[in-house]
Amino acid sequence: MLYKRRVQFYDTDAQGIVHHSNYFRYFEEARGEFLRSLGLPYKTVREKGYEVVLLEACCNFKKPLLYDELVEIELSLEELDRFTFSFVYLVSVGGELRAEGRTKHCMVKGGKIVSVPQEIKDKLLTEIKA
């Protein structure tokens, strides 16, 4: 899935570049849109009593993002097992790779880690096969 957003002035730091913490916000935005595109918006998942919990997050910064650049984030599902799923994020501007990130998640219900529900697993697996 490809998610696009424009860098806003408030995303930048005193040096005029996107602050490193904002990359993780961008990943969350892309992930939310990806799940929505599968018919799994966070709101629906939460209404069923589940929470998507972040276990790990990393980002390899290659070149800074600057104010007003149109950023493209290519998101793909990297891994899915009984309890966890992972995403990869390729952050580009005009075809130039600027950063690469990964996040790993689990599902929680009633305060306890649970297996990824079959409905969610099926939709994520459909994406892997696409």
C-alpha cells in the first residue's frame, strides 16, 4: 500500500528537517490507512475489544525529509504468526529512499496478549498474497 502526505512546518525541528520522532507518527498514519483499506479500521478493531499494541519500532534514516516535500510511504506486511505481525515502511520523496522502518505488533484483549483473531489474520494474509 502507498500512503502519501506532505511534510508540514510543525513536523520540522530547529534545523528545518523532520524531527526523527515524526517518522513513527507517519508509520502509524500509514498503518492506520492500510488497516482501513482492509476493512479493519482501528475503531472497528477496538469496538470488538481488541487493541493493536506496538512491541518494537525502528527506523534507519538515510536522508532528511524537509518542509513541504511530498512523502510516499510504501507499507507492506513483513511477517505474521500466531501472536504477532510486522510491517516494513519505505519512505521516499520523488523515488529517492529517505528512510526505512519496521514495526512489530500484537493483539491484546482484556489486558492479555491473545492470538491474532482469524478474521484479521485472513485479511492480512490476503494482503501478503496480493
